[in-house]
Amino acid sequence: MKLIPAIKAVPTHIISGFLGAGKTTLLKYLLTQKPEHEVWAVLMNEFGQIGVDQHMLTQTEGYEVKELLGGCLCCSSQLPMQIALSRLISETQPDRLFIEPTGLGHPAQLLEQLTEPHWQQNIAMQALITVVDGSRLHDEAWSKQNLYTDQLKAAQIMIISHVDRMKSVDDQALYNLKNEYQAYQQTWLMSTQGEITLEQINLPYSGIKRKIQPLLHLQKKIAVGQSLPEIKQLPYHYVETAQGYSIAGWKLPKRWLFDFYPLLDLLCEQQNWLRIKGIFYTNQGWKTFNFNPSQFNYQSTEENIDNRIEIIVQDQRDWQLFEEQLFKCQLKSD
């Protein structure tokens, strides 16, 4: 009788980061740490049709590198990514896997795909890594982009690269960044040329629990004992929990218009919070709100795909009143 070996879930690391942050440099350094008896695999994603990154990694015995070209594996059709990844795992049978999405990708979407139940017997997801170019932290035009902040929020491990090029303004920006993301309890590492050890990043993935619900005023109309309907489109309310913090958020249709000054007053009147971040379509144009306890910032911004707000707190609270006050700031909904 032939024995079929048990399927072993492969420790898998996602290395994300904005364009030019140093993802491939980090990956090259990590690959030098492969034990001789192990096989490692790498799946790289480039947005264009001509692969370059794969050729920057020296092909040596003991690891396999594959590229997925043309589009972003984070947010394009999942099928090409699933085929490429399944083939890489089945053909290589690696002891460890690294995935490097394009710098234009949203790693949270990729993470969501790879933590689905059908992947769990093949993949043991590790803490998601985001690489940040420390020498550009002072550049607000770069650091305020939605894609950049999405990559930061998804990370459990933040690696600050190019620390040898950082100036005093970058050091201050890094201090501010750590304060801004303190609710997510991330691990921060510093690197000059990708010199990070495997032990530093070999941490299990710890997901943020998100509970998507109907708007709170709609929930009041649902009978006791009746299950909440499945939410598939805006508007909706959600609550995330991470490391003892609660993050309450609302996503609202793009067409909803808000009165700027009542909205600003409402946000400024909130008590006992750690962070307030929002993007709203107002009668003064699209506005971003980025509040921490020591500084209230708001400014004009480009058109967004929806209205949204998140408030981070350390305690439990009833968000019904806030939602009612928020909707009173609306000028129209259709």
C-alpha cells in the first residue's frame, strides 16, 4: 500500500510596499538565508507585460521564482493568481513561499484571498510585511496617497528602508507615523540594504476581525432574534477589533453630499478617541480629515470612490448617537 504524505501548509510571506521602496532588495537578502536542505519559492507580480524583477534574482538551486505579469494580483481577477500559485506550490513543493505584489497593489485584498478556507491546507500565512522608503517619509505628496496608506494599514511588520539616507525631517515623520498607527500594534524594523533576518519576520498572521453590518439606524428596525442581512453594497457600518482597540467605520455612497462646517464641528466634538480619519464629499468639495489628539488636520483632496470615516478607540461604546449626528450633516442622499 502506497502511503500518501500529509499536506503541509507552506509558511507564506507577502512583501508589499510602494514603488521603489526596496521590496526586491529585502527579498534578495532573505533568500540568502535559505537552509541548504530546504526549497523556497517566490511569486512576483509586475504591473507591466515585461518582467524585470525575476531577472534581478540570481537563479540558484534550492528556490524557484515565477512571475505573474500584466495587472495586479491583488485586485484583478483572482483566477490567474490562483492558477500560478497552485502550480508553483504543486510543482515546487516549497518549504517556504514569498509573494511580492506590484508596488501599485493593495495587499489587504491579496491577504483576504489567501486566507480563505480553501487555501488554509496549503498556505500558513505569516505576518504581512510593508516596506517603506524612509528617505521619502517627509514627502507629503507621496505619503498621503490612498494606496500608500492602504499598504501601511494592512501591515503587521513595517520595514523602514534606506535609513542611511534619512534626514531629520524623515526622522520626525517616522515618529509621527508610528504614533498614527499605534492602534495596529505593528512591529517596526529598520534596514539600510534589506538586511533583515528571517527570524524577525517569521511571525504568524494575526487577522483583524471586521464585522460588516447594516447602518445602525436600520438595525433598530430588525426584529429581535432576526439575523442581520448580508451586506453587499454601500452604505454600511463596520467594526474592527485589533489588539484591544476598536475601530468603527462607515462607508457611504459617493453621491451623498455633506455640509462641511457641521461635519467639521461634529468631528471636533468627539471625546476619548485615538484616531479619526475620513474622506467626505462636501459642499466645499472633497475633504480629508486626519485627526490625532494633538493635531486636527483637514484639507481638500481629489474625488474619492465613496464617503468613509474610521474612528479608533480603546473602549466599547454605543455608536448610534454618532451615526445619527453624522447623517444630520447630510445635505442630500440622492
